[in-house]
Amino acid sequence: MDNKKHIGTLCVQAGWTPKNGESRVLPIVQSTTFKYDNSEEMALLFDLKKEGYFYTRLQNPTNDAVASKIAALEGGVGAVLTSSGQAANFYAIFNICEAGGHIVVSNNIYGGTYNLFGVTLKKLGIDCTYVDPTADDEEIEKAFRPNTKALFGETIANPGCSVFDIERFAKMAHRHGVPLIVDNTFATPVNCRPFEWGCDIVTHSTTKYMDGHATQVGGCVVDSGNFDWDAHADKFPGLCTPDESYHGLTYTKAFGKMAYTTKLVAQLMRDLGSIPAPQNSFLLNLGLETLHLRMPRHCENAQKVAQFLHDDPRVAWVRYSGLADDPDHKLALKYLPNGSCGVMCFGLKGDRETAIKFMDSLKMIAIVTHVADARSCVLHPASHTHRQLSEEQLREAGIAPDLIRLSVGIEDVEDIIDDIRQALDKI
Ligand SMILES: *Cc1c(COP(=O)(O)O)cnc(C)c1O
């Protein structure tokens, strides 16, 4: 199928087009390996001179079909599935940034990514500078160094719910000769396609809305194909100079717009693994088939819940960019005109104990370490996902100690609001 169709059609049909007599549903190719008739053919595959499957750690037909669906949804030239969102963000950076390199990162991001970049990448010799995305350009641009390789942010921050000014950050990244990488997990390509705003690489935790049913952990890296690596060849030797592990092949020369994606598969997946099980990709694909139906319902429900919280005197504050008085409402109108997502955060009047009492009083909305699936759920980042961070780091990451993250599902909104109301009555 061509990839110029509308987004809903791509959700349902992109990635797998059966030929005459083939399975209508995406098949699960549960095989580690693939057979060839002679050794010469296999050798060509190993030299990247011919395309084909040989070992699932590098490529698998089920995984590739789902990756190409996500590439179509984002409007990219290539995509690679990973075994988690964490792996996706790691690969997106590590594919272009090695020991001695540096990245500039919005400080309002997911706690797992905050640790990955600030602590684990540091151990690999990659430095990271966190910047306040609300600061002005001049202030943010002070963070760039000669060895900077990328700028990173989240379309909608988890759990801070701020909206990233993609176009502005893309321009900043390009002024410094580096790509903008955007984690588009919460918005999904149904509500925002960052490439249309100048972003170069998109990542996803497919664990969230894309799957939508909390059945698999997965991730994805999508390349727009737009960044001109050769124009900054000194910064990106991994892409623009010969790879000794492939007999001196140069990715940009051999693969053009597919250079970044090919290197990620041929080098990083080969050496580090982290591919999803084909069974998981099958489940992810089932989720993707209804993404365009679920996202509007998440947004519609969340808008009503956010308004309810906003109007309740026991609630101290709410962050949801769909609210007219949200500090990022204007950015949301620009980047998320059809709605943002089902996730919001808020604080109750009272202390940490008040938040815990509220959550423990919920009956239908569950306390789970998850977000962005069909069922409504809550979490208190300071005591759950972000408990490794100090109070100071929490504030730096834009997370107030009283912040409750609420992920509004696709149930009937009256029942969601009733549950919240009865829990508020108990605090
Ligand atoms: C959950 C999440 C991740 C990490 O993804 P996993 O699939 O849990 O590894 C990364 N970024 C964002 C925005 C997330 O919400």
C-alpha cells in the first residue's frame, strides 16, 4: 500500500500488504533464522550488499512490517523497533554519539530517560546538559559545545505534561549542525507528526498508546531522512567515514537517506541486540490498528476530567494543555490542534499524605506503573517512577512532590469522574 493515505488508513493497513493467497493478518514469523540455497547469497547479506533476512537479532519480517507502519504514520523514511522505549532512546543517541560526545536535553522529560542520559550515558563517556525548555534561545544555546551531537525533548513531557516547541528547537539544533530528536510517545503520530515541524528523528515507547492495551513493552526509532549528515561529516564520523566492521563501507555513501536506519540495525542491533519478540510486534500492530480511534476518545475524556479537576476547590493545580489557562495552551493549539493525549498531572491542596490518601481511595482508577492505555490509572511519581531522584532533581525534572499523574482511559467519562469525586470526598 502507498504511504500517502490518510492517517487512519495507515493505522489499519500500512506495513503489511499480503500478496495473492497470503495471510490477510500480519503473520508472526517466530523464527530466529532464515534459510538460503547457497553460501554466496548468505555472504552478500552479511556484507550488506543484498537485502534479506538471516538472523532475527538484526531483522525479522514481523518486526519490519510494524516498523514500516510506524515509519508511514510519522512520515519517515525508515524505522526500527526496539525491545523497549528506553532502548529506543539509547539507540537514537548512541547511533550518532560516542564517548567524548555531548547532548543537550530538555529537563522536562521521562524519569527513565533522565537517568539514562544523565547517569548511564555518562558512564559511557557521553556528557549531557539539561536545559530549561522555557528559557530563551540565547540561554539554551549556551549549552551547545563543539562536541554536541544532538538536541532532545518530548512532544508532551511525561509526567510534567508540558508541550515542546518543536519548530523552535529544530531551528536551534540546526544552527549548531545537529539533529533534533523528539520522543513522540504521548502525542503519537495521530496527534502530532514532529517531522512536519523540522524534527529529524522521532522515538517512541510503543508500550504506551501505540500498543494501548498494556500487553507489550517496546520502542521505535524513526528517521525522517532529512538531516544532512555529510554536511557535518566531522561531527558524525560513524555515518560519514568507513565502518571497519563492514569492510570499510560508509553508511551515507552506500545508503543515502537510509544511512541512519541502516547503521542502527547493521551495527547497533548486531552488537547490542534489544530487538522485540515477533509475538510482541504482532500485539503492537493490533494496537496500532485502532490508534486513530482511541486517541480522540482519550483526548475527549481527558478534557472533561481536566476541567472537572480545574473547577474543584480541593485541587491546587492541574496541568493539561487542553485547558485554556494552561501555560502551554498556545503551543498545544499549534502542535496538537486535535488534542494532546489522555495524560494530565495535578496536585491536591494538602501534603504528600493527601495525595496518597486520594489515590488509595480510588476504586476503578488503578494505581499502576503504567500510563497511556485503555484503562484509567494513576501514579505518584515522587514515590513511584521517580523515587531515585532527590527533591532537587525532582524539581529540576519539573516534578512537584505533590504531583499526581492521571492517565485517562477510554471508559465512559462519567464513571471516571465519579470515581475521582468519591476519592476527593475521602481526603
Ligand atoms: C515510558 C516512556 C519511556 C520508556 O519506555 P519503556 O517502553 O517503558 O522502556 C520513554 N519515554 C517516554 C515519554 C515514556 O513515557
